[in-house]
Amino acid sequence: MKNPKSFTIDSASYDRLLKAIRAEIAAGKKIIAQAMAVTNWKTGKYISDFILKGKDRAGYGEHVYERLAKDLNVGAKTLERAVRFSREFPIPTAQSKLGWTHYYELLSLPDPSARQEFVCKSLRKNLTSRQLQEEITRYKLAHRPLSPNTYPLS
């Protein structure tokens, strides 16, 4: 039985191969994240439009979420978040460059102007969703209201 010939590759060639593959994987992940954002936005829009047609009936929306969650095997909270997403982010072309996890983090900000500021910052600095999460956490810590217990007693 013959021994397989040993295969060697020079370090520079391997580094180029590795870099090219890493870039391709990163680009693919970004495309998937952007597609998830659009999918969740459209899902939220469909649900929102459907619920608005039946808005005169009490509790209508909750029943739609429960039924869809069961039939789609998706969490009701995820569907509710998708509706909120579609209502709060009309997705102009520039914003569709962000992924779903970016929007998920942005939705944690109650102030629409702060959300828009972070959208611009994310696009300008090309922040990953993890970097955006860290920025938002710092922002929330710096802007949290003081508890009544933190005021000095007279």
C-alpha cells in the first residue's frame, strides 16, 4: 500500500485562502442578517395590517399572536416584536443594511430620536450587533433616571 504524498502549501498562499474564505463567510452572514431584518419587518407589517382591520374587537390582536405563534412555531413575543419593528422602522434603503439583531437592540431604546441616532452611528461606523449592544448599554447607563433613594437626605 502506497503512502499518500504529503501535501504542503506555503504560508502566504494559505493566509490568502483563509482571508478570502473568512471574508466570504462574513459577507454571507451579513446578507442573512439583512434578509432576516426584511423578513421580520414584512411579517410585522402583515400582522399589523391584519390586526388593524379587526381593531374594533377587544383582544383581537392577542388571539392572532397566539394562533400565529402556534401555527408558525415562532414565539408570540417574536411576532409582537416584528410588529413593533414594522411600525417604528419604516426601513428606508440605508437602514435595510442593518441586520435583525441590530434592530432587536435598537427596539430596546424607548426614545425614537435615540434609536435614529444609533441607526446612523451603526451605519457610519459599520458596527456589529454586539458593538451596537455595548454602545446602547453604555447609553442606557449614562441616561438612566436616578432612583429616589439616591438623593441625599436633608
